[in-house]
Amino acid sequence: MYEASGDLNNAFISYRNAVNLYLANSGSFFGTTLPEQLKKDVLRTAAALGFTDELDRYQKLLATTYSPKEENIEGELILFWENGLIPFKDQTFYSFTVLPGNTDGVVSIYNEELNLTLPVPISKGKGKNNKFSDIEIFNVAFPKYVKRNPYFFKASIIKDSITTADFQLAQNYEDVAFKTLKDRAVREVSKAAIRLGTKKISEHLLKEENKDLGAALGIFNALTERADTRNWQSLPNSIYYARIPLKKGKNTISILLTAANGISKEEKVYVDSRKGIQFKKITSIKSY
């Protein structure tokens, strides 16, 4: 966007920041490897601004040599390909077991799958520690993502009857979804388990006063235990991009989408050349 508006200095800074983020993460970030086009862009803008030190530095870091091109193009097209659909949220249940021993005023609940042990304070009723041997096992609801595989896995760009390039991955939303959910899994499950343990405390306390009301509260707690499955379902699974030079006049660009079963589909993009950068996108949401 900076480069399209003529602000080459901020464009270079943005390209450099992006490259540095990839390099700081061993060349890959959230399922996306450092795009080759990004390497070219940071070198090209450094050269255009006369930043020779930065140009030399990034040529070494990226193991890439800058090759200036002849300026005979009539503008450029940055074409985005939004492919597939992001995983959708469902819910799963983790079973927790109450471990024996409650003499210290705390009951420990344990989940084998997560290897997670959590302490829940034992409330005191009628001057003595409440009994929790009746709890035994209970379930905690937690959201999970269900993967949707994009129908198409590759897209090739055909210009002037010649295959010029393949799209490069720019953003992998599927990887972002799974990794962020995993990163907060233990914290969120811990909070949910403690919440449910507190519900069980109130349930057992009420049973001491009235067994029917205690049973009713237990049923209510079970029915209301569910995960938050709200999520964006119209985001693409992944976004790819390509930078395409334009010739003078009208340009017809064909994109050949290829599925795993070998079936192909052709999309066409029409663009009139002009100086500077233009943006367009194609979308293929078919998934299974």
C-alpha cells in the first residue's frame, strides 16, 4: 500500500520489518515461509532508495543477489488468491477425575490427556470439610477446530500464453487458528475446570440441605456446560499473492487452479495498464 501510494521509504521499512520477523523465526511464521517475492521487494526498494548498506546486508542474510530489471513495464498488478475456508469451531470434552485426599482443604482434579492437575479449594459446610468423593469424574467443554481442506491446492499464472509464475503463500489462516487455540488450551481448560469444580461445590452443598434441589442444580450445571464456538467462518483457509508486470494496453491474465484429483479450473482477470500498482483478487472457497 505504501509503495502503491508512492511512499517508497515506508514501503522499504514495511518490507524490512516483515523480512526481520521471518528471519527471527527461522524463516517461517505461522505456517508461512518467507516469500521469494518479499526478498525481491526488500532488495529492490533498498536499491531504489540508495541504501547500499541495507542492500548488502539483506543480500547476505537472504543469500540472494539483487538483479535490477529494465524499466519497460507499464505498471504492475498484485494479484491475491483467497483459497478454501478457515477451519470451523466445534466443541470437545475433557474428562477430569477427582484424586483421593482432601485433608488440606483442597481437592485435586486431573486430566490424563492433557497431563493436567488442578487444585480446587474445598468449601466448608456445617463446620467441616465438604466431601468430594461423590464427584469422581466430570467433563469440561472446550472449543476445537475442524479442518476443511481446500479443493484446489495450486494456482499457476498464465500471461501471453506462457506460464509465468505460481502464487506464493502470504497468510495461512488454518495454521493461525490451530496454533492460537493450542497456545491458550491449557489456560482455558484450567479456567473451565476450576469453574466447573466450583459448580460442583455448590451442588454438593445444596444436596446437604435438599437432595432434590442439589440434583436439579447438577442437571442444570451439566446442561449449561458448553464451549464458546463462535468464530469467523467466511475467512479463507489461506491467501496467496503474485506480483505481475503489465504491458501497455489491455492485459488478460489466466489463472489455472489445480485440484488434488487433477481437475483444473481456469479463472481470468482483465486489467488495463497504468503506471504504478493495481490490486485484484480471485476467490475459490470450495472445500471438503
